Amino acid sequence: MSELHTLSPTPSPAADRPRWYLARDGERQGPLTTAKLYAMAGEDRLDPTDLVWRPGFPAWRQAGEVAGLLSPPPLPQGMRAMAGAEAPPLSFASGE
């Protein structure tokens, strides 16, 4: 008999580990969890010019420059061609 493996809906412990710092108005906040930082972004409590840093970043970055934080990340390579393609023209039934 084969076992079925399902993914747990619970976030991974790594998402709860404080690892982000936020700098705003000359004051540093943090450490913040990844979940907390993304929640702040989702609640419009981060400005694109706010500075963020986490281990692995060589320097502070503006929040607007961190892919996926304030806007969706870039499309994968294969999807870019599809996104740039023109949509077929719409045809409307006559007799409006």
C-alpha cells in the first residue's frame, strides 16, 4: 500500500525566524519575521523607499527593490514571451 504525503498548511519554522530589519526615519526596527514583513507590505505599511536588510544582503535595500515584497516578482522566462504577446482582437455581436 502506498502512503500519501500532503503538505502542511502551517508555515515553515524558517518563516517565523526573525531575520529582517527595517529602517525608517533614521530608526531601525527588528528583527522581524518574514511573515511579519510581508504582512506589513500587504497592509500598505511599507513605503517603497523604506530600507530593509536581512542576512545575505550586502547592504540595505529599498523595499521597492526587493522582488515580491511590494509588487509581484518578475515572471519566469517562459511566461515573459506569453505576457508580451498581443491578445487576439475582441469581436462583438452586432445589434447592440
